[in-house]
Amino acid sequence: MKKVVAVFFFMSMLFMLMPVMAGANTPIKLYLDGTELQSNVPPKVVNNSVLVPVRVVGEELGSDVIWNKSANTVSIYNESLEIILNIGKKGATLNGQAVTLPTAPVADKGSLLLPLRFIGQSMGLDVYWDQPNRSVMLSKPVTVEPAPPETGEGEGVEPVEPGEPANPEAGTAKIHSIYLQDDSVVIQTDGALSPTSFLLTSPDRIVVDLPAADFMPDFFQQNTSGVQLAPLSGEMLADHPVISKVRYSLFSSEDQTIRVVVDLKSASGYSVTYDSNLQQVLISLTSVVSPPADARYKVIIDAGHGGTDPGAPSINGRREKDFTLAVASKVNVLLLKESKIEVVMTRTGDTYPSLSDRSSLANNVNADLFISIHGNSLKGSSANGLETYYLHKNSAEFANIVHKNLLSATNIKDRKVRVENFHVVRETKMPSVLLELGFLSSSSDESKMFNEEYQQRCAAAIVKSIKEYYKL
């Protein structure tokens, strides 16, 4: 009898553990801003830490990785970061400061695995572990600058003002459903929400952020009109003359922000309101917006460095300031042919306007767009390729357009669009980008960068991007 009881107890425990064991064998998935990252070598969990292949850090997160097998170290670089890790050891350095990792990097079957949370947070990413789905959600926190929305009126309806929550006392709220009703997207909740919003163009879309919010556990099962794309994101196609689809996802785990994006077929005015009686956020279209026929856009072209500031030296001793002026001058020549664009150069010769001079010029002339041209450099590294930087949300759309067109025109390595706190993209009030058109420290890039044809292709791609952005 005792033997029967023992066998029964063992079998019961085995069945209880089977789901846990099955979950432990489920491959871990990685998502960056809602997009799944692919890797030939699966991540693994070691001592409650997720370790990811070095390729994910190098290619997907846009950094340079140097694996020194003889020294048993890994170095990770970008413009504002230097991490040195010791394989098999928890000791590391972050921008010259000693740190201790919760789990050491490991070499496994010829692949190098690095601690994701430490790397991601060092790069300024939000890192969230979704245990039920065995998924790691990475997101890039950026400064949100809401555009002034139209406001609605009515009893119990609170219009959202730029930079000000609709309800300052709002706590965490659960989102029950998102659906289309006439010309409005309705977000149904069980509590108060404090939305902020802004408008992006090319393509047109309305972005609404909902801090201190979360999806109901059965949200994706109950909202049958939408399709779940990832553990915490989905989209809903719309049969509407202006709205093409509505997308929604966890944007930031740090303040639990849900982001809702309304993709538009054409430009439209909008309002975002919170109805405290119905506990609804309403994203309502107000009117179709068309630019005036005689609109003329003022564009600042900034040739980086100059004068007493030569910039970075190239691998063959040439100067960044000469490269940036050559490209900027070619952009200027092309823009002078465009009747709807007025171009302003920060420098036309070998002079040095300070960084504040450049941003002040753009702000004082009420420019519509600011483009700063640079060449990259990273000594002792084989890094090469194109990088595009921006900071403020109103710059994201143009940054993606110009990056896309430059890649197509130059066939150079894609080092992604990035968010960085550079002076000229921080202090300018209009959409602004900083372009790194190749690495002067790379022999392959440098030979292209001082080639007239390459410079002309870069200039043409920049002009094409401006026209695409303004739909000219």
C-alpha cells in the first residue's frame, strides 16, 4: 500500500511540474519596440539573468563589439558608451567605472552570451521580462513633446493640453478594449488615464501615450477585431476613409506606458479627450489638413566642425570638416533649385560657428528643419556604416526618412536610427537630425567619403528626403 501511495505521489508531482518544465524549455523571444529580434543562437537564462548572443548587441542594438579571445574580454562601444566585460567573471567597467554584474558573460559552443539587462539598461533601454510568455521586451525611452491638439467640450469631458495630464490624480488603469466608433478611436478603461499626444507625418499618424496603464489580462482574447502581434502589442485594421489601422503596445515598462498609434491615409486634425463619466479616452478626427499652396520651407544645412575645429582625422590624415562642408555645399546647390525650399547654411567656408551659434541661428530664423552633417570615427575598431541621430519626438519621422534614403543611395552598412542628446538636436526647436555619413576611421568608408560621386549621392538623398517629408 505504501508503495502504491508513493508511486501516486510521484506521478502527481510529475504532472504538476510538467507545465513548468515545458515552460523552461520554451525558447526565449526578444522584442525591441514591439519588433521581434532574430538570433541563430537562442538566449538562455543563467542564475535568473537572461543572456543573449553577442550578435544581438552588435547588430540589433547598434553597437560595436570587439571580442578579444586572447584576453578573454568583450568591449562594447558606441558614441556615448564603453563597456568592457570579462568572460566568466562578474567584474566589468562601464565608461571607466568598475561595476559588478549579477551574472558573468559566458562562452557557449563557440558563441558568446552577454547579460541583457545590464547591457540594455547601460544603453538607456527599458528592459521588461514577460515571464508567462518567456519574452524580453526592450524599448527606447525618448523625450515626448506633445503637439497642441484640438480640444473637445462637454460635461464630464476633460481635454488634453500639451504637456499636461488630463487627470493629474490618475492611478494605474486597465484597458478593456480599443475600437473604432465613427471618426473616433475609443479606449475603454476601468479608471482614470492621463494621455499625452503628438502628430507625426510621412506617413501621417497620431501617437497617444497612456502612462500608468496596462492591458486587462484577457484584452487580446476579448478584442477580436484586432490581431495580437507580440505578447504585449497588437493592431486593428480599420474600414474608414481616413484611418487605415490602429496599433497598440507596451511602450515603456518603467512607467508602464501603453502607446496607441492611429495610422492615417491622409493628414487630419485631431483631438484627444478623457471622458471621466464613461471612463474613455477618445482620439477624434477633426478636419483634414492641407498645407497652403504657396508654402515655403526654411531648411538649415549645418556642415559640422570647421575653422579651428577640424573634427575627427581620417585614417589617411584627412579632416572631417572638409568632408562635411563638401557634402553640405552640394546639398545647398541642389536645394537652390527648389522653389518651395529656402536654404540657410551655418557655414559656407572654413569657419567655426559654435554649437550654440548653430542652434541659435536655426531658432532665430524660425527654421522648419535642421540637418547637421558629420563623419564618424572610432579608433581601434573596424566599425563602418551610416548612423542617423535625433532626440525630440517631432524629429523621429524625418530621421527615419533620411536614413532610409541615404542607405538606398549609398549602399553603406546600416547602423540604425538612434536617439542621442547632442547639442544641435537638443537645442533646436524644429525637427532636427545629425547624420554620420560613414566612419573616417574605416578605410572602406573613408575612401568613399572623399569621393565626389559618394558626396553627390549623399546630397541627393538628403534633398530627396526633405521633399518626401514635405510631400513636394
